[in-house]
Amino acid sequence: MIELGCTSDNGLGSGEGSHLMTKRMVRCTSETMLSASEIQYLKSQHLARMATASPKGEPEVSPVAFEYDGKYFYIGSHDQSIFFRTRRYRNIKNGNTRVSLVIDDLESVDPWKPRGIKVRGTAEIVEHEGIFGKGSYLRIAPQVSISWGIEALKEGQWYSKKLH
């Protein structure tokens, strides 16, 4: 991983449970792209889970189809009338634009090998021509991504990098 203009922090502090897993946070001043392995993994997946929250903080998680163009994630619907009635759409439209997206699977169950990418960022409603044709989509601008089981790392190690 290239870390030009970045600073590292283990992200755990000294609190309870900090000994259980190593998590490396990387904060960068310039745009950092996902690795080739992470992009290849995204291309192999069709379903994600998207978390939003209402303006009052009520959480909502939904399975969604997604696309990634190298900069943004797009979430749409095969039916625009359904899209406009979803809680995720309403939560973003009503001002809580902070979102999280998880794309994951099991590479193997024996031995147990989960892998995935979690993205935190902000979403906005845009017009886009994507996997469901032309229409309204949620465009997610990633700020932090965390991946596991995709790239060769020390066993149990997680890492995070700031994208924007």
C-alpha cells in the first residue's frame, strides 16, 4: 500500500478489547484509490448491505445492488416508484447523508475465510444511467474503507484507508 502524505494510527486506543485485533487507520491528504485486488473483488459481487439513519437516528439496513465506477458507489432500483419509497432514499433526502455500505461473502467455510469491504461516506441523490437504466440513484462518496480477507495481510489484521 502506498502511503504518500499519510499518517498511521492503530485506531484502537487502550480500551477494553484493544488487544483482540489490529486495525490500522491511514489518513491521507490526497485521494487514495481502492487496490486492484479490492476492485476485482467488487466486480465479483452483486449484492451489498447499505446502512442509513433517519434524522432522529433510527437505523435502517437494506440489501442493495450496487455499482462502482472507480470513484463513487451507486445504489438504484429496478423500479423508480419503489426507490422513492425506500427508507434509505427518505433518510438521505431528509438530511442524514452519512451512510455505510458492506460488500462481503465467505471465500470458504472450512477453513472459515470471510472477506469483504466496508465503506463509510456521504450519499446524495443524483440522476445517473447505471445498472437499472436512467433514473435517480444514491451516489456514495467514500471517505473510509475497511477491507478484510482480500489482500495478503497478517492473519486477523484489518486495515482502513481514507479515500477523500
